[in-house]
Amino acid sequence: MKKILVTGGAGFIGSHLCERLLKEKNEVICLDNFFTGSKKNIVHLMDNQYFEVIRHDIEEPILLEVDEIYNLACPASPIHYQFDPVKTVKTSVMGAINVLEIAKRCKAKVLQASTSEVYGDPKVHPQTEEYRGNVNPIGPRACYDEGKRCAETLFFDYHREYGVDIKVIRIFNTYGPKMALNDGRVVSNFIIQALNNQDITIYGDGNQTRSFCYVDDLVDGMTKMMNSKENGPINLGNPNECSMNELAKTIINITSSKSKIIFKPLPQDDPKQRCPDISLANAKLDWGPTVKLKDGLVKTIEYFKKELSNAKSL
């Protein structure tokens, strides 16, 4: 039985990861400051004697004895990471230092949940791990983009200087149950608008693309990375592109919504294309996504239906 720390463990992806690690008979410490994480994501795990929750901000140091660390602590949607951009940078940078110090002291393996945002508004398509990106370092998204880029730098410097066993993954758009109602990302926005028969808001002309990976597939890739000999960085995502127009129409069809699509100006530095090259994950981790977009959306929509129903009954 391994003792595993998951920072940001009460968040969307973190809570799914905690579930997986407990099912694999590990002892799990969930650390979260509950800024974007939620107790309801992990309340069903509370009775498990091998699950522990610590309310703590990873921006501050903490002494723990663990075998592995998954560092997921950071707001990940623009509406949340732009709320307090200075804190977003601190969470990425100081958080990375603090988990790396734990790993260094405990000789623990540590995985950094980096992001496709390190590629910025890419001029190379699809994005390979060798691509160095097209990021605006002074734009409104920079607190997240550059914070994550700096975290990667710290991980590789700790690896080179102190021999810390690091794993760096770059996560592309992920969706699924437990996304917050106020998440602000495109899948949750479209689903809520469709279920409420409101206009679906597309920013730009709707031809910009994303690739959407179901959360179960992502968690599978994360655990495979942790158990591999790779340091990374390695892209984890679904290489099947989908335009915003296609996504909106698919969600309208699944929900039988009366929503209409409306268009608004594209925000500054919003990427026109985002799609991972996952050749490295295929080769090094024997990993690739298996859940089709429509199947994953059906499960996600069912979750949101229940959440909206519960919210209305309060």
C-alpha cells in the first residue's frame, strides 16, 4: 500500500483521481484549500479509513510523509484563474516548490499536472511536446500559462539538481461528471445553457477547435505516467478535434434543447486551435483515449441534470 498525496484532490479531476487510487488499495491524502474544489466531490470517500482530507493552501509549505505526489492544485478555468491572477501564479510556482521539497525529502515520485496552455495560441498543429509555444507573457491568461510553464521549469531543475523523480504531463481539455456548475469552460457552459433552453454562447465564429478528453481516460493516463519510467513532458488528451459549432449542436441534440446559438467576440489570446499529438503517450505509456465524445457527453449531461435539479430544490 502506497501513501499518495493529491493536491487539489477535491477538484474535478483530483476527486476522480482520489477514487481511482483508493480503488487500487492505496492510502490517499487529499489536500485542498477548497477555492475551486468542493467537499461534495469527495464526501462519499470520507468513510474510507485510508482516505484523509487536509484543508491547506499548497502556496504554504507543509510537512508530510508520502511515497507519491500528484500536484493538481491550481484553478484551471479562465473565470477562476483570472479572479486573482497573482494568487494563480503563486499557486503554480510556490505550489510546485513546496511539493518538490516534499518529494526531495521523502524521495517520493511527483507528477505535475501541467497544461496545453503552455503552448499558448499555437502556430504548430497538432501540438507536439517539442513545440515551445506561442504565449503572451503579459496577457490576461498569462497568470495561468506562464505559471504552469515556470512550474515545469522547476520540476526539471529539481530533477537535474537533486535527482527528484518527476513526471510532467500536459493535460488538454478534459470533461466529465463533477465539473462545477460555475466552471466557466465550454462544455459546462454549453450543457447548462442547453438544459435551461437558454441561448448557447459561442465566442468567435465557432470554427475554432478543441479536443475533449473524458476524465476517466485522463486519470488512466495519469496513473500510467506515474507508474512509468518517463519524466515527460507527455501530452494527455484526445486528438479528435471538434469545432465549437459542432460541440454546441451535439449538446443541443443530446438534450433535445430549444436553445439557439449566438456569437460574441473572441476573448484576447484565446487559442484558435488546440489538439494534442499523443504519439509519445501511445509509445511510452501504451495510452490513448477510449471514450467517444458523444458517450462522454451523455454521462456528463446526466450529472448536470441532477446537479441543476438539486440546486433548484434548495
